[in-house]
Amino acid sequence: AAGACLVFLGWPFCGIVLEAFGVLNLFGNMFPFVMAMARTLPFVGDLIPSPSRKKKTGRRRPQEYEQGDRDREEVEMYY
């Protein structure tokens, strides 16, 4: 209501920004559900990037290097 009052009082930019903030605040928790539902639609789902479709960079954390090196050493010990 405050955003609409600002628009009527001659402050349209501030009023629209305030209204947009209110809409995002009101419906912000619904957007992830809408995105998840949209990913299941036949044509729309192909256009929306999915978190599981991200490219893997192949980088490993230092702990994984250490574990991999230890496993490799154990295998080399038996051969």
C-alpha cells in the first residue's frame, strides 16, 4: 500500500521499487517450487538450467587427493 501511495504522490520510481520489493518478499519462498515444477515441463524444462546439470570441473579437494594417494599406495603394495 505504501508503494501505491508513493506512485500517487508523484514518486513513481520509488513506489514501483517498493512494490517490487513487497512482491518478492511475499512470494519469494514460492519461486523454488515454481522452478522445480517448470523443470518437469516438456519444453520449458530444457530451457531452465538445473543444479544437477552443472558441468563437473574435475577438481578434488585436498582430502580427496590424500585419500586417493593412500589407496594407490595400498594397491601398489600388493603388486
